[in-house]
Amino acid sequence: MITATNIIGSILVLVLGGVFMQIRNNGKKLETSLYQKDGITIYIPRTECQTTHDSICKKVDEIKSIVEKGDEKRQEARKENSAKWESLQHTLGRVEEYIRTHQ
């Protein structure tokens, strides 16, 4: 005789079997996604990540200092150009005044 308990038990066994198979398959997928066939890791170990992170930070700091030096040089060049333009405008003003007075 088939009872409700037998049906529930059978369904429960099927569900648990399916869950177990999913876990087993996911475990194999995880293993193949982390390791190559010869056992070498595909991912970068934590110590290597820290070393890489430190070298990237060092490069970023170097680039930042180069950019800051370039900005300072551009600012100095702007000041020099501004002074030269003022001198040129003053000279042109004097030439215009000379022309006006000597015509």
C-alpha cells in the first residue's frame, strides 16, 4: 500500500539526490575553473596579488609625480609667456604712440 509518508519520503530522496548531484557537479566545475589539468592554479595566489598591487601603486605614484611636474612646468611657461606678452604690448603701445606723435 502506498501511503502519503512513502510518497513524501520518495520525493524527499529524489530532491536530496538532485541537490547532491548539483553540489558534486559544481564542485567539479569549481575545481576545473581554479586549476589546470596538470594541477597548476589558474588564479593568482594572495601573496602574488599583494606584490602586484604594490607594484601597480608604485607605478601610479610615479605617473602622478610626472604629471605634477608637467603641470608645474606648464604653469611656469604660462607665467613667462604672460610676462613676454605684456612686454610686447608695452613695446607696441610705445611704437603706436611714437607713430602718432611723429606724423
